[in-house]
Amino acid sequence: MTEKANIVVIGTGGTIAGQGKAANNTSAYVCSVLHIDDILGTIPHASALASLRAQQLLQTGSENFSNEHLLEIGKSVSRMLARDDVDGAVIAHGTDTIEETAYFLHLTLKSTKPVVVVGSMRPPSAMSSDAAVNLYDAIAVAAHPSSRGIGTLVVANNEIHSARDVMKGNSFKIEAFRSPYGPLGYVIEGQPRYYRHPSRAHTLATSWSIETLALLPRVDIVYAYGALEPEAVSAVVARTQGLIYAGTGNGNVAAHLIQALRDAVGRGVHVVRASRTGSGIVLRNGAQPDDAYGWLTVEDQIPSKARILLTLALTQTDDLQTLQTVFERY
Ligand code: GLU
């Protein structure tokens, strides 16, 4: 018999740690109240998959997570993964910003050990809760050797997603997570099955290490609409180092906003032309003359993850060409 993997399960709050008054409270409940030990107590059969150790790191909704929280989670996971008696980690997390934390870990952890970020759309107290099955599946994925070396994963609804691709695409349904190119695989009865692997660089192949990251630069997102005024853009520009412009369609910029975004570059703020659509490519020098304006383009990443990427990139360079290659590499 092969030895069971040692998996550390880290609690940070979210719906997976939530509690409602009644079973039909699938949307109205209090988040981040159950201790990670209590959540694990609902899946005793998980001990057949791995030897489990629990740690309560945070206890708050992921909508509250600042850059400092990301650093705290990353450094804590990294410390755990460095131990010889830890084979992988599961992070129980709110689903609201699960894609951002997971992508941050995907780009900064220096380990091939599996890291799975997991949440649930319904608290353990609700009818048809996905908390127990998602946590069980996440442990199964983290404990399995086929999950090594493929970066940080997000497990939900019996699917295994790459942290690079996944996004929360629904506010209340259990089927809330999607990756534009599909999940990497499924989990069935405690068995992960992979059908494809990430092709973009992650973990060991990136130039960032969570161990050396300290203060992160400020990057903000502006969501575009026709009535958006230049003053609103300028107000953000005045207090940031990078601006993700979530433009309409393929990263379009309204004619009356072009000057404000060009002025941002003049003030030393990096402007990334992105799309508010949630998927697809923003083609460089396509809808706008990006080279001439000194703007960056996002390639295919959604604005919330483009923020993570530019934040990390700005810790190492200010050079426009180098910054652009970051969007094409990760
Ligand atoms: N406040 C929650 C969060 O941590 C709500 C969403 C959830 O966990 O499903 O993101």
C-alpha cells in the first residue's frame, strides 16, 4: 500500500465557512464563521484520501482581500510547501475573488507541490450545499500525484480549473466557475482526471517569488461605459501606478477618453487596454494605435487578473516592451 499524501488545509473564510439560519437560506447567510476544523468534520471520509492538517489563517470574505492579504496567504502557503512533511495544500477561500488569489499563487509560488484553492457557492447549512463535495474534491486533487507541477488549481462543481483561466461567472449558481478554454479535468469519487495541461508559464517558470515580494505597487481597474467621464479616469490616474482599462468589446476606448488615457502615460502611469467582456483577445494596435500612445494590451486576460499580472510585473520593471511581453508570456 502506498503512503497517504500529507495535505495542509488552510481556512480563510468565505461561504464555505458560512452559516445560514435555515436550509433554504442558499443566498442569505453569514459568511466566514465556521472554523476549518468544523468544515473538515463534515467530510470524515476525506481522511481516506490524505493525512490532513488544518490551519485557520484568516476568517473573512474574500471581497475584503487586499494586496497584503495576498502576500500573507502566499507566504504562509509557501512556508507550508517548503516542509518535507507537506505534499500539497488546499486553501478554503471565498469565491468572490478566488480567481485573483489563485492566479497570484500560480505566478509566485516556487513549488511543484499541488495547491488547490476551493470555495463553495452555498454554505454547509444550506440544502444542496456544494461545500462538502468541493472540499472533498479539492483534497483529492491536492493529494494526487497527477496534480503536481501544473500550477495552482481551483476546484468547484466537480471540475478542476487552472488558476490562470478560471473566473467566477455567476453570482449564485453552483455552476459558477468557467474557464474560456474549459477546465483541465474533472473529479469523480475522489479521483482527478486530467484532459489537458496549462500552456502558459507558472510557478517555477515565472520571475517572481513569493519569498522576496514585499510591498506591491498600486494598480487599479476602470470599467468603461459610454457615459464615463475623463475626470473619473483622471481621478484614478492621480493615485495609481497602473491602470487596467476594462474597455467595451475588444478594448475600445471612447473618443472623449483617449486624451485622459494618453495623459496618464504622460504622468508615468502604465495603461493596459483590456476588455470588459470576460473573454477574448485585445489585439495590439487593433482598435487603437497602442504603440503610438504608449499603451499596453492585455492579450486574453480578464481585468481582475490583468491587475494581478501588472502589479507583479511592476515590481521588476517599468520598461514598456518588457511589460508587454509579460502579458504574452503568462
Ligand atoms: N463573501 C463571500 C466571499 O468570501 C461570498 C462568496 C462565496 O464565498 O461564495 O467571497
